Amino acid sequence: MNDSPGWASPGSAPSDGKEKAIPRPSDPQDGSGPTGQWSPEQPPPGQWSPPSNPGSGPGTRPPTPGWGGGPQRQGWAGPPAAAKPGVIPLRPLSLGEILDGSVSALRAHWRTALGFSLTVSVITQIAVILMQRYLLPEPTSIDPNATGAEALRQTADSARSTLISLAPGSLLSMIATLFTASVVTVIISRSVLGRPTTLADSWAEARPRVLPLLGLTVLVAVIMAAIMAVGIGPGLLLGSEAGAALAFLGFAAACVVMLWLNVSFALAAPALMLERQSIVAALRRSAKLVRGAWWRTFGILALTYLLTFLLTFLVSIPFTAIAVIADGTEAGDLFGGTAPSVGWPFLIVTGIGEVIVSTLIYPFVAGVMALLYMDQRIRREALDLDLARAAGLPGYGDNTPRS
């Protein structure tokens, strides 16, 4: 007995013995066909054709779009576009969207970001030029004909002099990068939400985090120096050919470890700025976000630094050529073994080129880091929903489930 209501499948058993209500094939009228089969008046085999469109033929109107008319698309329509209240869509980002988002944020807030970066770059470069002119020692000359122990001594003296000359400028550049990165990170966080910001507001929000950001940078630098010392120290202590080989192997191993840690800690600065994390907590947070996406993070950072290197190279060439002409310095002295004696024209012209490069590079790299941090949080923690709520987009209330 079948008591289920609704449509019954073909071949199902009748219900309550009401068999006469079920339609059956008609019996043959002339007795020639088999009993209980279909009527003998059937169309000839192979002559069936699909029903024709009643609206076909000359003079008929074209079908209207919609059901049954117009071109039909294959498959379902694609997903709706992600919300984009600011410079990036609120979804996992591609490489191009990260780079374009950084440029778009700087273009939208060029007075705030580039103005601050220009000010910091000018102050930094003036300090570097004054140190190069009055405080730093003259570069050590290398005799190309020296051999043996004398050649090694000259090479060591030249390396020591180069490190001493580069250390103050590198320190000032690091401090300038910290100030620029702190402000640009705040600007990027506002640009993602589509909110305007001023330099005063950005600096007021970034200022309490500058010292922790400086501590983070110093801690990472100390870690890298300790790794390098552990790598090459044993070989240098031996002092023989075997020690030199051991130092080379230790140097290679230290470089691999430093590269892995630098990528793992790449998102520590945005985490420290935007999440108000402590220094150690920011390092752990970065390592957690990068875990499982190390190669992707490495590729984005490598391409970013490659672009900055190309920009630096393209800007430096014409300014260096103008500086050599203006100062009267021989071009061979810059690349030869003799130490060139440069004057104020050379330092000023090359300093202008450095200011242009720093003004563009500092905020661009900081913007890429901040967007890469947001991208990893969107992929892992559904940060896009929180950003949509913060931007006040409709349909993203407090009860919106996380993905």
C-alpha cells in the first residue's frame, strides 16, 4: 500500500486497488497486434524530428531576451564582485593588486605620504652629506700590484673602511625608513576603508609606535648579526685554508637562515603598528601569518625589491653622470683602485638623486608590506568581513558569519 501523497514514479504499485484509474495502452482494434501493447498506427521509424519553432520563418520577430530566447550562456554566472570601499577589493589579493594598491594609496594621499617621505629624505640626506664631508675617513687606496699578505691586508683595510663609511648612512636610512613606514602603514589602513586622512592624524596615531618599531628593527638586526657571527666565527678562528673553507660554508649556511628569518619576520612591523603588539609578539605574529605561505611571501618581496633596485639604478645613472661632470671627477677614479676626492658638487647632485629615490621607495615598500599583511589576514582570518564592517558597508552587520 502506497500512502505517500504527490507524484508517483512510473511503475509503482497501485494504491487501494484502484487499478482502473491508471491509464494503460489501448488494445488493438483489429486483433493483429499484441495484446496490451501500443496502437499499431505508429510513425515510420527514423522519421521523427524535433518540434519546430513556431516563430520561425520569414516575417517573424526575433525572440525576446529571457527564458527561451536570446543567446544562452554556458553554466552559471560568476560570483559577485567583492566590495571595494578603498584601494583594494575585500578578498584575497593577487600580486598585481598588492603592488597596484600600494601605488593607488600613495597617489590618493600623495600630499600626506610623499610629502612626509620627502621631508624625511631631505633631512636624512643632508645629514649623510655632512658626515661624508667632515666626519668619515677617506677611502683606503688599494695597490693593484700588491700580492700575498700585502694584498690581503689592503683588502681587509678597504673592507673595514667601507663598513665604517656605510654604517652611519645605513643607520640614518633605517631611522628614516622607520618614520616613513609608521606613517604610511596608517595611511594604507585608512585607504583600504576609503577614509581620508591628514598628516597630523596619521602621525598622531603612528607616534606611540615609533619606539617599539625601532626596537623591533634593532632586535632583528642583532639576530642577523649573531647568526652571521656563529656561521663564520669558527672558520675565522682557525685561520688556515681549512678555516677559510669552513668560514665560506658557514657564511652560506648563515645566509640561508637569515633569508628564511627575514621573510618570516617581514610582517612584524605591520602587526606591531596595526595590532598594537609588543616586539616579541609581533615577531611571533608575523611567523604565524607567513607559515604555509613562505614562498609566496618571498616571491612578492623579491619582486618588490627588484622593482626598487631598478628604480634606484635608473635614477642614479643620470645623476651620477651629472655629478661627475659638475665636479670634474675622473670617471675611472670612481671604479678604479684609487680613492676619488669628490667635492661639494658631486655630493649635492648625487644627494638630490638619493632624495628622489628615497621619497618614492620608502612609502612604496611600506605600502606593500602593509597590504601583504592584510592579504594574509584575509586569507587566514576573514579580515575582509571586519574591514567591510569598519567601512560601514551594507549587509555586513555584526551577525554576518565568518567564512
